[in-house]
Amino acid sequence: MSNAILKDHLQGLRSKNEASRIAAAVKLKNYVEKTSREQSKENFAMFVEDVNVKLAELINTRDINDRMGVISAIGISNSFSNIYRKTH
């Protein structure tokens, strides 16, 4: 898993443009799905934890765009466990 790729997706969630935030959320979902197939159960669990920590950091900022980006990704965040169960 690449921290640079994850960073890019998270940066997209911070966009002022709603369509860009949604596109970043979809890209994040696809990246999580791909990572779930490529990583061991333990590594994927650590990856999901890292993503959740970064989303929590964004939701706790004062910037409304950061918060809206996390809201766009909430559905994806909730599906992490479903992706995990399907692939492991």
C-alpha cells in the first residue's frame, strides 16, 4: 500500500468542489477494495485503522470542506468491514 496514494485520495476529500470530494471518496473506496485483495488480513486491518484515524483527523478540523469530505467518505468507511469480510 502506498502512503502517497492514500494521501492523494484524502487530499481530494478536502476539495472545495463537491463533485471532486465525491470522486475522491469513490477513488478511496476502490483503493481500499484493491488493498484488501493485496494485503494479508493483519496488514489490511492496520491499513483500515490508518484510514479511519486520518478521517477522524479531518472531521475534527475547523474547515467545512474537510468535514464534508469525510461525510462523503462515511459510506465507504462503513463498508470497510464488509469489504474485509468478503475478501478474507
